[in-house]
Amino acid sequence: MLKNFFILCSGADKNLINSCSNGEQNKYAGIGATVFFTAVMAFIASSYALFTVFDNAYIAMAFGLVWGLLIFNLDRFIVSTIKKRDSFWSEFKQATPRIALAIIIAIVISKPLEIKIFEKEINTVLLKEKNEMMLANKKQVANYFQSDLEKNKAQIDSLKSDITKKEKEVNDLYAVYITEAEGTAGTKKLGKGPVYKEKREKHDASLQDLAVLKTTNQAKITELEAKAKTLQADLDKKVTETQPIIEGFDGLMARIIALNKLPLLPSLFIMLLFLAIETSPIIAKLLSPKGEFDFKQEDAEMAVLSMISQNKYQSELQRKTDAEIYDKVYSDIKEDKELYNYKKKRTIELLELQADGFVEKQKRSL
């Protein structure tokens, strides 16, 4: 039963192969088994590839089954349409487009399986790329808010600088009236005279201005610091919102790109393995000598071709014979005097009727 199933997979004619020897049947069963297991690998590969896209095993397996059946049908068609000829080069020329198609199928099948086999290495590459993307994303978002943050900080620094300048001015005025009282500067008279009083009043007025400035600027600084916190919160929110997009950088295309960044040799060997599996039925047919099945298939084709050629020749001969018979019949009729006199009489009657009708028509118009 399994043997019959694999022979069915090979695309060989059931009636012809059943009349062949057991060895010939085993050869085509082996070809059919290769076709079948290639389709199974295609099903597994496409199911995994689609699972990375849909994240749903049932959908992935459904599409994978369709893809596996498609590959099975293509391989079966490719193998069954290669026929043995008397010349190897004519066979190779016939198989060239089929080999090209087999190469494409092998590449398509092998790529998802390569991704699964090198999954850990690909995850490492993806992790590195995600980290780089996170840093680049944070930098881009920070640059977006940078101008507002810098402007806000500059305003706060300016307000603080005004307070610092005013404090320095008050401290300087304090030193002036103290040194005046001590007699070490100014009028250099010890004691609290009119000049001391004047300088003291100037210091006190400046101190009051400092208190007002501190109150005013501190309120503005508090407001600007609150704004800075809001900007920072917006920045963090933007980074958080874009984080899932970066974390989701794990699809099929990302994994294929990551696979291409790994060393080429291991991936190449896997692809060559599938290429060998996919093209093995075709190569086996090209390299194997003509077998019993091939001779019987050629004999059946020749019988059909001979019958079609005979039918075509007979149809053409019948057409020519009928044409010659009808030519002779009409030639004999042409020489028949009785038929000629009859047609002449009927024609004269018709012409007379036409002439009478024309005269009557002319009379009615007068």
C-alpha cells in the first residue's frame, strides 16, 4: 500500500507501472517518496514561517498545508513530465527549466528552516539590533524635546543668575557700610555718621529689593521646573509608547535579515542540502538508463501518435476524394442539354414576369 502511494506521488502511469518488474516499480516508488517528503518539509517550513507572521498555529498550519500541497503538485508535475530520450543532451535541455524551478522551490523551502535551526543565533543578532534601536530612539525623542528643555533650563538659570547678582550687590553694600562704620574705608572715620547712615539705607533698600526678587523669581522658577518635569514626562511617555514597536521587531523579514548577517557557510550547506533533495528525482531520471517503464511509455505514445497520423491521413484523403467526386458530378451536369433547356425556359418566364410587372408599375404612375 505504501509502495503504491509513493508510485502515485511519482506521477507514473498506474497501468504501465503495474505491468513492469518489481525493480522498476521500486525505482519510481523511491522517486515518489522523495517528492512526498519534500512536500512535508515544505509544509513544516512554511508553517513555521507563517507562524512568525500570524502568531497563530492553526492559521499557520492551514496555509502551510496549502503550500505543501502546491509544492507536492509542482514536484510531481516536474518529475512526471521528464521523459527519457535517446540523447542525454535532449533530456538535459528538456529538464533545464524544471531544474531552475526546483532550485527556486529549494531556496524557498530551506530559508524558513534555516531561520528555525539558527534561531538562538538570530535572537542574539535581533537583541543587539533592538538595543541599538532603543538607544537611537531615545536619542531621537530627546532631540525632539531638546530645544524646549534647553530653553526652559536657560530661563531657570537666568532667574537664578539674577538672584545671585542681587545677592552679590547686597553683600557688597553690606561690606561698604560696615567698613564705613569701622573707619577702614570710605571717609575712614570711626563711628556711625551721616555717610554710614546713607550707605546703610542704600543696603537696606537693596536687601528689600532682593527679597522681592527672590519671591518673584522663585515663583517663576517653580513654574518652569514644573514645566520641565512635564516635558521630561512627555519624553519618557514617548519613549515608552515606541518601546512595543521596537520589541515587536521580530517578524519574518527581520529574521531573514538577521540570518544574512550570520556566517554564510552553515546556511549555504543547508540550502544545498534542500537543493539536492529537491533536484534528486530529476537528476535520478536524467542519469538512469532507459527502463522497462520508459520503453512501454514510449511504445504507448508511438501507438497513439501512429493512430492519430493515420486518422489525419484518412480524413485528408476522404476530403480530397469527395472534392474530386463532386467536381466530376457538376462537370457532367454542366454538359446536360435537357437541364440546360429547362433552366433556360424557367429563366425566360422569370424575365417576362419582371417585364410585365415593370410595365404595370409605370402605368399606375401616369
